[in-house]
Amino acid sequence: MLNRYLRRGITYWKDVPQGPPDPILGVAEAFKKDSSSQKVNLGVGAYRDDQGKPWLLPSVQKAEEKIFNSKADHEYLPIEGLHSFISASAKLAYGDTPALAEGRIACVQSLSGTGCLRLGMSFLKRFYNKSGNVLLPKPTWGNHKNIAKDTGLQWKEYTYYNPSNLRLDFEGMMKDIEAAQEGSILILHSCAHNPTGIDLNNEQWGQLAELVEKKQHLPFFDSAYQGFASGDTDKDGYAPRLFAKKGFPILLAQSFAKNFGLYGERVGLLSMVCEDKDEAERVLSQLKILARPMYSNPPLHGARIVSTVLNDQTLSKQWQEDVKTMAGRIMEMRAALVGNLSELGSKHDWTHITDQIGMFAYTGLNQEQCKKITQDHHVYLTMDGRISIAGLNNSNVKYVAEAIHKVTS
């Protein structure tokens, strides 16, 4: 049959164009091909220990042992997910927010942050009639644009980062959000903004909430780093809790890739704050209808790990220490990088790196400098100057500082 088609010259895919490589995964591929013994990969979006190795969190390891010993089955989950995971994750996100105690938050387990965002935007495409515009910070995580576009929504950017001083442009941000169409969908990073590592302070979050209320925008929080950013889950959860307590019908996409080290397990929770319990039940029913043809039901193992940790007092306490360990090492590497640059006599002000938070840092390197540091020094990063601080360790941080100093002098 196939040969008959080939002989007749029939092909259905001849007009399919070659897609561009993913800019971040492309960095990893180039790094693998480099034979230099000094090469450093600062493009990886995953935590590494001081030996440059993936770190299995002690709390996660103990949870897996507990799960194994329980001889748990591998049955399908309900469409909405593992209930013990859902309740514990919602508690982690919302804390003492009244909406949680009142049972008016619709929650669905989904495929990490990406799946939660896609499911949430699919819901908005189907049911939200105020605006089809998604407002994204400039810059933002690259997949936000892809998800909005593939869902059929229109993305637009609002000012966030000021390249002239390498810091937050809060005035520009507020101006753009005020000028946007009323009722726009507003994507906000809960903490550890990716890629800049620059967050609003609590006062600024309060001012933003007033503006969002005035413009009737719909806040959609992307929470990928709760606990990982500062080492304090309550501090990192401040923004979505503030908006929920003020009565906003927020959407929240939680990911457990970074803060649990469960990158390959695809564990996430999409939650939507509703007016009352009846509304939450109706919203949940529609989220399940949307999820069913997407992936039928979510994966079990990762959710079971998170549930086991968060619902066990001892393991939960251990996990709180684990995120402090990760956040602490990231902060130490930020300080070490800036300290080495200072010792090398750099004339530039690098304090923006220590002022930033989370896994990534926006160095301020331009595209030419990024190309040069890769070509001449085998230091791999994305062309916007973003580096993963997790890729630094005590063995390579001085070398990286020297490379940065050489391309910026």
C-alpha cells in the first residue's frame, strides 16, 4: 500500500514547513555537542546541587519509600485528579483565604504549569466574554505566548522590565495595564518572575490590585516557584492570596516541578476562585469537560508524592527545609557571581543580580556578548542574557565571572 502511494507521488505533508528549534532546548543541544572541558550550561531550567547534579529532595525520597511500602495501586484518577493532592495543594496556595474555607474554589489537577495554563485559557476562550486579550509581561516565559495563541486568544504585552537600569519598570507597567482594554486577562507571575527574577514588592502588589479592580481585569497567576524563590512558602504566596482575599475571581496555575524537583512527573493544579459554592461546582464541571478530550485524566505518581509530603506533618516540615536549601544555594551563587565580578575589577554595577530572586537572572548581557561568551568561553545561555543560577556552583562560578568580565570590558 505504502509503495503504491510512493509510486504515484502522493504525499500529504510536502507543504509542512520545518519548525524553528526551541530557543532554550537549542542551548542544551549545543552544550552537549561542545567537547570543551570548561563548558558551562546556564540554560537549564532545573535545579542542580553544588556538584552540578539533579537533587532528589529528601522529603520526596521519603515519600516515595512510603508510597512503595504501601503497595498502592496504579488505577486511573478521576478527571479532576487526586483529591488528597488537590486539597493539600489548594491549602498551600491559598493559606487562610476565606474562599478556600467556604468551598468556592474550583480545582483541577493538570499537567504541571503548562497544562494548567492551557486548561485555564481554554476555559476562558469558551466562557469568558469580556475580552479575548491576554496581557503578558515583557518579557515573560516563552510558552505563555504559545499557549495563548494555540488556545485562540490574542496576546499583548505590557511593560515590565527596564533594560536601561535592569530593574522593574513599575510606572510603565501600571500605565500599560491601565491603557489596556477593560476586562483583559492579566497574566501575573506569583513570584520569581521568569526570566527576569524581578518581583513586585508588597506595596506594589497592593497598588496593582487597585488598578486591576478599576479596570475589571481578570488576574491569572502563574505560580511555579512557591517556596523555591525565597525559601518561605507564605512569602512566595503573598500575591495570589492578596488578590483572592480582596475578592478577585483569580485563576491560579500551580506547578510542582521546581519546588518539589518533580520535573518529569508533570504535577500541577489549576484553581479558580468563584462567587459561591454553586458556581464553583459548575465551573469544575466545565473544566472536567475540557480536560477529558485533552488528556482524559492526570498522572498519578507525582500527585501522590506531593500529597504524601504535604499531608504528613514530618515530611511537610522536611520539605520546608528542602526548599530553604535550594533557595539558599541560589542566593549564595548570586552573591558569589557578583563578588567575583567585583574582585575582577568590573566597572559595571552587578547588584541587579543579587536583587533578583529565583532560579533565573537577567544579566543585562546583549546578544553580541551572549554569542561571544559562548563562542570564546563555552558558557551557554539564551540570547536574551538570561542565565540559570542553578547552573552555577563553587567549581565554575569564578570561571563564569571571568568570562562575563571579559565580554563586558
